[in-house]
Amino acid sequence: MAKGKRRTGKGSITKYETKAGTRWRWQLRVPVDPENPDEGERQTGKGGYLTAADADDALTEAKRKVAARLTFARTMPTVAEYAGRWIDGLSLEASTIAGYRRLARNHVAPQLGNLGVDKVTATRLARHYQELLASGRRDRAGVGKGLSANTVSKVHVLLGAMFEAARADGLILTNPARKRGIVKAPTGRQVKAQQTEMVTWSAAQLAAFLAWDRDEHGDNLFSLWHTVAHTGLRRSEALALRWRDVDLTGGRVSVRRALDTTQRDVVKLTKTGGARVVDIDPNTVAVLRSWRGQLGGVSLDLVRADAYVFGNLSGGTRSPNEVSRRWRTRVANARAALGAEALPVVTLHGLRHTHATILLELGVNPKVVQERLGHSTISTTMNIYSHVTPTMQRSAADLLAAAIAGN
């Protein structure tokens, strides 16, 4: 083929000489904006091919992109660049955005970040997931060990959404993360199989801890632990409670907001986006009334309607991480005092699980438990607390037998 001769259509292939020998280049007229063809055309192309056939194949692929209205980026963004821009444009909860940034920083950018968005294949993603499962941890304590199936599943969700955005932006023709025959992310069954067993306290163990914390330890956070245990509030919800949310006369707490764990002194909507009312027992009313009296003795500003119930003495919110650290210390001290066998290690979130588990074991209607916890559906409640089902089944069997026997 003579140098510079055009082929049929809008594309052409030319050859040129370099010190390394003959090379081939393809060129093609493409729309400036595929969504607005009237804005005109520009020329694009690429060289360096060893044979005319290689250049011809690349030209054919380029024509496919034109037909599919894909964007011919003058400089294709790398995965790291595009991931950053994509995450910046998301309208999600701050904690969700922070989680996406962490996943992209630790488990996407180091391995795939330098690749162009259009260069990531389904095969490369499949290998990436296997590498993460084998040796993907980057934290100091576990560097080089494998990531959990749950974390790799989250990486897959992130990449799937990111590449779908790249497809919508016209950068790629197909989403490599959606090729399920090749890309096999961990399944829900695998994720569930790796989950650690939920640890909760019995009613007697909870009572023992609270009595020790109040009487022996003299804890100034006793009212917080007591309230979480008796309401099932999330940590962020309890720390965002204001005194106007607490009806000590009617015996109820209105859960309207939650603390944003990514920013200091910032609140947001609850996890499900809605408010709920949680009834509290007379003992919890007495605990909160006593706590309010203690705060009022320090400053009247701490008991005003808009003051935080469990805030710091400066009127601001407490650090969620600091509260969790203090909980861990309290549990360790209680185990030393009461005996490690008598009191298993339970996280602060485990106190919420303890609340739900005790209620379900007592035969409280699961719908009531769902409402107290603020789950969006009852199936969420039952899936989380499936470990209680055997106890509920036994209770149901015993009650039915007693009814039939006339007892």
C-alpha cells in the first residue's frame, strides 16, 4: 500500500519508517462530542504497529467505538484518576464515601491504578480478586495476608459501579466487572461463611456488668451503656441524642439523627433516613433523670433542650472512636473483676445485638424488635438474629403443646 493512501470510509492506514524499521499508523475522523454530532469532527489515531494487519484491526475497533458513540479521549484516564473523579461526584453518606476512598486507595490503586480505564479486562479483574483473597491485606498487623471475602466483595461492587460510569461516559464499550462468566467475585454464601460468630450477653451477664460499672467502677458513662442496652440504639444514634428527644414523663426516646463518624460535631439522618420512637422502662427513665441532674450541676447549658445527652462537658459531641475505646476498657476491667468466663468480650455494637437477642428470646414480636432497632425491613432483623430462631422454635413448640393440653 502506498504511503499516505486512504482506505474506504473515514479511516486510513499509513506506514512510516523509524530507526527500528517500518511501522504502521491508523487515523480516523471522530465526532468532537458523540452525543452532539453537529459540533463537528476531529482526527484521532495511533501508531507504532508492526504490521498493516495490526493497524487495520485497531482501526476496525475504533470504528466500532464510533458506532457505539464512545468517547475518544485524547488522554485516557487511568483507573486511579478516574476512580478519584468518580468518587468525588457521588452523592452518598460521608461514611460511605470514606469507605469507597479507603477501598480505592488500598485495594484498587496499588494494583490497577496505572492502567488506562480501557485496558482493564475481565481476566485482569478475575486475577485481581484472587490476588486480594490470597495476599491483599495492607494494614500493619496483617500485611501480606488474604483479605476477607466480604472486603473483596465490596471491591467488586465499587469497581462494577465505577466501570459502569466509565461506560456511560463513553470511555469503554462494555463493563469488565459485569462479565460474570469470567469475573467471579465472592458469593454471599462465601461472605456469610467467613463472618465471625455474633457474641452477645445473656440478661444475667448484662445485669452483672451494669451493676459492676455503676457500683464498683463508678463510671461516668454508665448512663450511656445503660441506655444503649435498654434501647438498642446504634452508637452514632445515642451520641446524637439531644435532651429534646428524651421524654422522661412519657417514657420514650425519639431517634431523629445520627452522628457523622467522619466529621467532628456533624450529625446526619439515621441509617434508614427516618425517625423512630423507642419506649423506655421506668428504670431507664430514672437513670436518665439522674444523669440530667448530674449534668445540670456542672452547667445548665448541658441540660438545655438542644444539648447533647451524652456530649462532652464543652457541649460538643463525643468522639465515637474514643467512646468505643472506653467501652473496650470497661469490658476488660469488668472481666478482670467478675471473671473472664463469666463475661465474654462484647463490642459496643454487640450491646445493641444483646438488646435484640434478649427481646427475641423472651418471645417479643420480631416486628417490635425491628421497630426498636430501626431496621428498614423485618427480614433484615431476622437475618441478623437467625441464631435466636432455635430458641423461638422451642418456645413456640412448648406454648402450643401447653395450649393443646389445656394448661
